[in-house]
Amino acid sequence: MNRPSNCSLEPDGVGHAHTRPRPPALARRNLSGPLGRQVRMRTVVLALLLLILPVGFVGAGERESGEVFPAFLGRFVQDEGFRESRIKFPLRAVLGNPTDPRIKEKWSREQLDDKFIVPVASDRLEAAGLEQQISHPSGSEVEVEQSQPESDSYILIYRFKLKKGQWFLVEFENGSY
């Protein structure tokens, strides 16, 4: 029996086969068998890769935020009003040499001026004899450590957390002695 290539045989439930036109997508290729499953699977994998790859080059926290952390940090360092709006009060503070018992405090906005050390701007670190390391413990947390190279006497750590798409300082650690 000759049938057009865009038709398939289907039983009618009584034992007779009838020709029925295939949907247009299947008329071009036979995608109903094992080869069709392979083609569909490749298409799904390719689509997922296209969705995932461009996002993979952005920090996880930045996917949740329109705020890029390096730009935020620059503004946090330079702009006092902005900085105060991006500190979660009371600010947790950990003070003292890491080898000795540490003092844990919570600072109010009023205590900040007397106790808090503003981070040094990235372009001034070398002139100040400091180095900076930025780490991402999780997609919504960033730690900025500023210290003197090859010295344990000056270590400041600023811990930031992403909240509702914005970065906030949530903890300050002064390990200097």
C-alpha cells in the first residue's frame, strides 16, 4: 500500500489501519522513535545550556541584584550618607587579636563614628601599605579583608550580605592589635 510520506498508519481500535496526516513538525522527520527522543533531548540540553551559560559568568549575588558588588563597595567607601544607609544596625562587631579571646559587640548608629574604621578605597590601598582580598562565601555574602602584607597586626574584615537586591554591611571584624 502506498501512502504519502506525511501520513502515518494508526489502528482504529477494530483492527483496521487508517492513514492520518502527521503534524507538520513530524512530516519533515520521523521524530517518534528512539532517534526522535535523542533529537528532542539534544534540543532540551542545548536550550538549558543557552540559559545557564550567560548567567554563569556573573557572580551569584549579582544575579539576584542589579547592584554589582565592586561598584557598590566603591560608593560605600566614598559616600558617607550612602554608607550609613547600607549598614544593618545594630552592627555586629568582633574585636581583638584572633589568638586571644574576642570581644563581641553590637554598635548603634551613634557608636559608629567612634569605633568603625571605613575601608580604604581600592585605588589607595598600595599607598596605605595595605592589600585587599574579596571572597564570596555564598551567593549572597561577600567578605572584604584589608590587611598589611606579611603582618598579623592589622586585619580588618567587612562582611556584606545581599538583602532584597541590595548589599548591606552586617558585620565588622577588627583583628588588629
